[in-house]
Amino acid sequence: SGTAHQYIQQANIVYGKEDSELPGEEPDEPVTTWQAVGGLLYFDPETGTITDCDSSVTEAAIPEEIGGVTVTTIGSQAFYGNSSLKTVTIPDTVTIIEDLAFIQCGITSLDVPESVVSIGDLAFFQCFFLEEISLPDSLSSIGYRAFFNCESLWKADRLDLGDGISHIGKEAFAECGPLPILVLPASLSDVG
């Protein structure tokens, strides 16, 4: 009937199938989205990168894989300006958080997994509500102004940068108010 055909046609649009494909067939295109609370995350299967999200996303539990492809990177501006985003879970497959990845987001805490080795420039710039961060020993580099103007960080009791950090970019924690106890490791060789 016309109603059944319309339903199948709508379902095909949602799952990226052509009208000529039968229900149940595998889509030709790789999976490029992931359902989060409040909206979608967008994914580039060629690079393993989360590239964007809907501004309505409030919780992002990033999976280890999307469509069988390992998620390795949180891309530049992936969560840019998403003040609705309150929590994010980063899987232990991610190794890089690129420049501007979470700039001006509403997250309140951040637990960076042991797999991450680099946090890019301005990655968490002006995340005004970020009160707690946990950085792993695997982290070797924090970029320029990575946590600049995260004015709620002063609420933490202590900020431990992890034992593997060797580079902290210029003004990485500037304009954060009176920072708590800041623990710098012996591995630190370069402060911008």
C-alpha cells in the first residue's frame, strides 16, 4: 500500500539507502553518525574522527567504534560552542583531541583516557563550567590556551597534569581564576 511504501521510503532516507534498495540490505555508504543524548555525533570513517555534533546534544558517550571503524580522534571544532553539552565520555581508543575540539562547551568535568597523548590548541577554550579534569600519564602535550578561561577550574582541590607531560603551551591555563594546587611532573621540559 501507499502507506507501507512511504514508511519504507522514510526509513531508507534515515538509514542512507536509495529507493531502489530493498529493506534489510547493507547500506553502501559507511556509518557516519552516532546517536547521542539529544542529537547526533558526526563521524569521518576515513580518518576515525568525530567531526561535529548537533547543538542539541547534552550527553556524548563516544563509542570505541562506529560502523566497525575505530574512533581515534576528536576533531577540530567537533563540539564547538555546544553549551548544551554537559557530559562527554571519551573512549580509550582516542589518541588525539584536536585544536578547538570542545571550545566554549558546557561540560562540567573531563576524564581524559590513558590513550590520549595530545590535547590541541584552544581545545577546551572558554569551557566556563569545567570544574574538574583528570589527565592521564600518557598525555605528553597540552596546546596553546588549551584550557584558557575555564574559570570554574578553581573549584578543584588539585590539578595533576600526569607523569608523562613534556610540553605545556603558552597560556594553557590562563584566565582560570586562582588555580588549585598544580602538580607538575619531572617529565615537563617545555612551558610556553
